[in-house]
Amino acid sequence: MTNTINPFTISPDSMWDDPHISRYLLEAHLDPNYEAASRNPETITRTLNWICTKLEPGARILDLGCGPALYTTVLAEKGFKVTGIDISARSLDHAKKAAIQKGLIIDYILGSYLT
């Protein structure tokens, strides 16, 4: 008797942790011409500018699903105290490296913002 896998069974594995898939997900987030993963740079800039009009520098900001730090890095540069949470270890590694390269202090937490 052969083992068969029901193709419609929900996998306990996450695409965010898959070494092959997570690489392409990160690339999609970082590609400014591909808006299915992250917003385009112009929209991100407008959003960040709006946030900066609503809060004083030094305010604490929590970025749920922060991904590769497209928002957290800029917010930290503008003087906010930022914490980012994301389920993708690959995206957080990218985010942490960006913070170190820019000399920024950003707290990153690996995990699901749903829990």
C-alpha cells in the first residue's frame, strides 16, 4: 500500500519558512515595480509622511507584519521608537541587517501578530 497525501490538506508548514519560497517572497517585497507584496515606493512615502504628521518624534510605533523593514527603517530614522513583528525569519534578517548598516535601534520580533 502506498502513502498518499491529500493535496487539499492544510500543511503545518509555512511558506514564510520554506527556504525556496521565502527567498522569492522577500524579492517580491523589495521589488519597487511589483505591488502585490508591498506598496510602491511613492505610496510608502506618502503613508510615512502621513504617520509623521500624526505622531511626535520619540513616539512608539508597532509595525505588525513589518516584512523587510520598508516602513520601520524610515520611521526609526525620523526618531520614532519602532518595534516590528513578522512571521518571516528571512524578512526579519533583511530588516535587522538594514538597521545595523544604518546604525538604527529597532526591535524586531519573529512571530505571528495574530498570536
